Amino acid sequence: MKSTLATLLFSIAALPAFADTTLLGGQPQIVSEFEEERAADHSSRSHSITLYPGIRWQEGWINQAEIMLTREREADVDGTHFYANDFGFRLRKNLHFTEDFGGFVRGLIGRKSQADSAFSYAYMEAALTYDTVPVEWYVGYRLIRAIDGSSGHDVNRLRVGPGWEISEHHEVEMRWARGWDAVTKAHLSDSVEIEYTYKF
């Protein structure tokens, strides 16, 4: 899994940069995300790779629109494992309070499918950011809810971490996240996420 991620990131980073590339009036980009998640009771661990091809706009009501494509592998402590796929669409609106202090609101609608089940869900996330060049600090809270009447999928998630804009075309972000059951408030999981963004 790690070698696959490294190869993917290297391949994307090696793409030629076209500063004037535009699509629908915005700048096309692709985000690659690797996540490792561990259950709070240590009963399972999962790894996932997600691609977010999308477009970024500097101005307007919407500043980012992306498609989400995820492949996940989860393994239980007894050695059994299964795979899941996620597909979704998300939008983001940036907020600016001062020159260095800002944030964003982001929403997603998606569907997750496994071998024997599938469900539809949505999330809303509000986040604050503080820029201490060259590092931008982030804290966000994500509310994830099933939207098809299925149970056991409602989760609240705290996400924090730094990000670096390496150049005009390259960004890297790191996140630590903790999830709770939205109903019982029980601690469900902790995860680490690494994101790489290539802006065309």
C-alpha cells in the first residue's frame, strides 16, 4: 500500500505544469489522499486511497467542486478483511476574516458500497484556518449522516493539522482525526490522513 501511494504521488508530481490551464473558468486540480484509520477498541484497521479530481475558483459563491473516488481495505484482528468503494461529489466555499485568518464550509453527497451492503450519506464540515507562512493550520468539524434511512453510519469527526503550499502547483496537508458516534457519543476511531494536491 505504501509503495503504491509513493508511486502515485511521484507520478502526479512529475506532471508538467501549465500555469495558464483553465477549465470552466477555474483551475483544474487533483487531490490524492492516503488514510489509515484504527478502531478505538483496536478491533480493526483500514487503509484507503482517495482521488478528488476537481476545479478551483478564486472568486464566486463556490470555490471548489470535486468528484470523490475511494478504494478502502479494512482488516479485523482475526485476519478477515473486506473492500469498500466510495463515490461522491463535494463543494467548498472559502471564508476570509483577516489576511491570515479564514476558513471554509464544505459539503459532500456520496455512496459507499461493500460486498454485501451499500448506503448513501452526506456530510457538512466547517473549518477554521490560520496562515503562518509557509504553514497553514487547520481545525475542522465534520458531521456525517446517512441519508437513506440506514442506521449505524452517523458520525461526528474532529480534524486538525498543518498544510504547506510548496509551490504554485503543489500542496501537501496532514490531518489527525477522531470520530464519535453521533448518537451514543462513543469514541469510534482515530485516523491519520496525508493529502497531496497538484494544480494544473
